[in-house]
Amino acid sequence: MSHRSSRASTSASNPCPNRVRFRIVGDICPNLLPRILGLLVQFETIPWSMALTRTPATLSLSIDLDRPEGLRADILLNKIGAIPSVRRATLVKLRP
């Protein structure tokens, strides 16, 4: 039995169709990553990739997602930005 996702097979010809990247910088806080992941769960989305870098004073995250429909990307960005330990959150549309 194959467990291949139809999503993965349809996007193989175009590696970044309608994807966005959230760039987040926040204070070092053990709750930052779980809170962001919790928001992704609420929006029923699974990241294509995530990167986390820790410096002495900050956590920097980069999260690639399928582009949410309508205003959902802006809503998600505002919710991420409302997390108390987030210093900055931006949204970038990835080119195909």
C-alpha cells in the first residue's frame, strides 16, 4: 500500500507553486515554537520546510507553507505577530 500524498506528486513539476515564507524573529522563549506550531495546526496546514536559528538573544524562524487562501495569510501573520515574544514577523511570496 502506498502512502504517497497526491499533494507531493502534483507539485513535483513546480517546486514552489503558490508558497509563502513566514520569517519570524523573537525573544528566546521556550513557548515560542510551540505557540507558532499551534497556530499552524489551527490553520490546518503543514509546513514544507522550517528552519530555526538561535543566537544569544533571539530565535529566528523561517517557515514555508502553501499559500493560504484569501486573507488567511495576513490573519496568520497577525496572529504570529501578536505572540508576546515575537519581535518581528514578515511574509514573503516565494517565486516558482
